[in-house]
Amino acid sequence: MSMSVQDMVGWIATAVFVASYFFSRPAMLRALQMLGAVLWIVFGVLIASKPVIASNVLVFSAAAWTLVRRREPARSASSRP
């Protein structure tokens, strides 16, 4: 049985997406979401699907933004002028 590159990337992306549900640490969850989104973007390029590409660019961006936002030190009231 031979699997196309597109199918292989799609199945790997699916596995990463499902695996993300088993992580409770926010940083690991976001990292897997970003990896899955990149794989789905590659899949979208391979099958020439603009909606798949666009939606996963948004997913990647949201996951990256929340990951970076959580790592920023919280501003305290005492640091305000």
C-alpha cells in the first residue's frame, strides 16, 4: 500500500492535533498546536487549499501569541509611574 506525501502529511498533522489534547501544560499545548498548524499549512500547500492554509495561519498566530503573552512578566501596580 502506497501513501501519497499529501496523505502522509495530513495523517501526521491529525496525530499531532489529537495528541495536543493530552497535554495540560499550556506551553506544551501551544507548542503542539503550533506544530500541528505548520503541518496543516504544509498540507494545505500540497493540496492547494487556501482555506486550509489561511485557517491554520490564524491558529498558528493565536497559539504563538498566547504562548508569548504567558511568558511576559506580569506588570505590577508598583512599577507604574
